[in-house]
Amino acid sequence: MTDNQASATQDDALKQLVVQKIYLKDCSFESPNSPEMFAVGQWDPKLQLNITTSSKVIGPDLWEVVLHINIEAKQNDRAAFLCEIQQAGIVTLKGFTEEERRRLLGGYCPGLVFPYAREAVSDLVGKGGFPQLMLQPINFEALYQRHSDETRAQQSAAGAGVEPH
């Protein structure tokens, strides 16, 4: 083993990602047109789904990651329901480079929190009297990578004097 390989192995051994807590930070469910909405016949809503993530440092090596999910369902152009969830997690991140930490907070950690948000959405929608809504799995790491690549391309284009499209 070379000195570089030994050093890399030691660095990896010092890295820690520990999930401290996963919790529902905020939730809201509105069904502004019920009970009339339950008598519309065939349930075939148009769904608008928006998902964003955020993170902030809350202590030494301690981060909060929040997954924001907003879902609006319309049936025949009338609001059936609006479901908003903020599912959060607290993680300890030690020994990572800045780039590794950004990748974990932007991709990996939202993926850890997502199953809990998915369950909360399903429960709220069901308790609201509507058919179960099961959000499909999301690859947050791939989304983070695509966003990073697009940001780098825009910065390169701006640095070269080319307007981004």
C-alpha cells in the first residue's frame, strides 16, 4: 500500500455521517371544496408536485436537512386538496470536504428523509378522504448532480462572456 492509499484509507475512516433525528417539521392539508368534491364521480385529478430541499448548520458538525413538498390536486379545474409537508432530519457530518458535504446535504440526506415525507403525504391525503397518494421514489443524488452540472455550465458560460440560455 502506498502512502497516498494509506492516507486516503485513514481519511475515510475519520468520516462520519450519523442520522440523529428525523421529524415532521410542518404539515398542512386543505380540502377547500369538500364535501362537494367527493361527489364528482370518477376521481382523475391533475396533480402539481413541487419538491425542494434546504439545509442549515445548527451546531458543530450538525446539520438540519429539510424536504419541502407541495402537492395541489385539481378535479375538473377545482381545487380538491393542497398538501404541504416539511420533513426534516438532523445529521452529524464529520471529516468530509466542503464538496462532499454539499453533495451529502443536497443529494444523499434528502433521500434519507424522503420515505418519511412520502408516508406523511399518503396519510394526510387518506385522512382527508381522498384515495391514497403514493409518491414515486426520487433519486435526489442524480438531481443534485444535474443541478451542479447546470450551475457549472452557466458559470463557465458567464465567465466566457456567453449568455446562458
